Amino acid sequence: MTVDALVTDLVEAGADRLEAVIRTEMPGSAERALDWLRGLTGSGRLADYFLHPTRFPMVRLPVWAIEAEAADHRTLVGDTIYSTMAGYYHIRLLDDVMDRMPEAPLELLPLAGLFHLEFQSAYQPHFPAESPFWAVFRSRWLRLADWTVPRPAGKAADGTAPRPERDGVIGTVPSVDPDAGEQLLERAGATVGAVVIPLRALTLGVGAPDRFVRWEPVVLALARVEQWIDDVVDWQQDLDRGQPNLLLAAGATRARPGEATAVWVVREGYRWGLATARARLDELEPAARSLASAPLAAFLDRRRAALAALMARTEAGLDQLAALARSFPTSSA
């Protein structure tokens, strides 16, 4: 069995396991919980979200680091994948509730308790309390939790995120904080940093802790690129909702004086954002190549191709939007 086939089997088993736990342990809220989980996918199948070929391979990356030993440690790999799935849902639920996403109302927040329990308890049969694994678990998980709490900067008097104003057909957030970029980078680093928890588990569990040292910087760098790409693609949605966004924060300092944030994005920011993502992938290539991982190399090739295809599809539309933007007067930034 190939490592990809093994991961597919274990993700599908993890999805079934999580659904069974939800139905058994939280029967009163199970249907609402499962409706939310299914809503995150295009197919309604929980496993498809984690197996989608264009998404960040959060369950695959740690397995790629132990590819040769994965089949011989099926139980450990399966529990680690299951933990990652539950941990992702925990993070996603908290983020969506904090961002006031209508798909995740405040009433769903107690589900975070179940997701956290499943995330942590999956590791307990494999790592005793004195294992060095728990130091990484603790530091990364608590850093993520700390950065999930909104920072005061950029908040309105009532503690909510500033709502966007509208300027004709082009949205703008005049109050974007030019200093918010550094905080957003820290927040993104804390969020994506949780991916090293399953990496530490698998490399330590198969007796190859040195691999963690070599893979950790590559995994973190790749996760940051994926966060950047997400923010570039989602810029308009985040602008409309007044949500934190790395590209929009960059626009607060890179836009021309008096230029609306959205005008900067359509004039040059979107292209610059995708070009920046491509450059960061290229910078990552030598370190990734040193790991001699065929699945990782193939993923990087797919990401570069996807970025090129995305730019090709949107180029004409950006030109049209930029022409439209020039017909509107600038607004204060």
C-alpha cells in the first residue's frame, strides 16, 4: 500500500470515528455539530475536507516525514491523523465563532470541548507524561490559544472588529492599521505552528527525532505560505467582514497616499500577493529538496502550477477592475 493510500484509509476511518464519538457522547447536539462539519466540505463527507488535493496537506505532511516506517506504525499514524482532524475542528470552530461567521453561531462553542478532548487523548496511549512530546504539544497549543484571543489594536470601543465601509462598488476599510501586519504574522505563525504537534508525534514515535529537526522549518514555512495564499484569495470576503488579513495589512503600507485598500488590491496587490507566494515557494525549494521526499516535491509542483493557473484565470478580470477603480475618486486610507 502506498503512503497516500494509507493516509486515505486512515482519514476515512478517522472521520467515521469522530462522527461515532459525536453521536455517542453528545447526542443532543450531534446533528447540529455534524451539519456544521459537513458544511465545511463541498461533498458533505468529512474525510473529503482533509483529502482535497488543493488544500494544505495537514494530515499528510507528518506522514511524509516517516514515509518508510508509516505502514509499520499504522495505529500511531491513525491516532495522529484522528487527533489532527479533531484539533483542526477545534481551531476552526473557535476562529469562526470569534470572527462571527454565521455558519458557526455561538451556540456551537461547547463542541470545542469534545474536539479538544479527542485531539489530546489520541496521543495519550503513545506518549507517557514524561515524554518530550508533551513539551512541544504544550508550547505550540498554548501559543495558538493565546493568539486566538483578539488583540486590542484595531478593535472598536465595544471590542468588536471594525466593520467595513462601502465606497461605491468597491469596498474599503479606511481604518486598516498599518502596524497590524506584524501582529497578523505572529497570529498566523501561532495558528499554523500547531502542525508541528503531529510531526513531533510521528517522528518521535517511530524513533527518528532527528527528522523532526529537519522537517519542522520546512513544514512551518510551507504552512505560512498556505496562510498567505488563503488571505490573498479571500481578500474581498475578509474586507467585507472586517476580518484580519495579511494582504490587506500589507496594503495599508504599500498603497498610494489616499488610495483605498481595495483599489490597491485590484491595481497591484493581488498580483503582488500571488507573486510573493510563488517567490516564497521557490525559496523553500532547496530545503524541501534536501528532505528527499517525493510526495512533498510533487505537492510543491502542484502548488506552483495552481498559482500560475489562478493568475491566468484572474488576469483579465483584474485589468477590468483596475480600470473601473480608476474611474472612482480615491478615499482616505
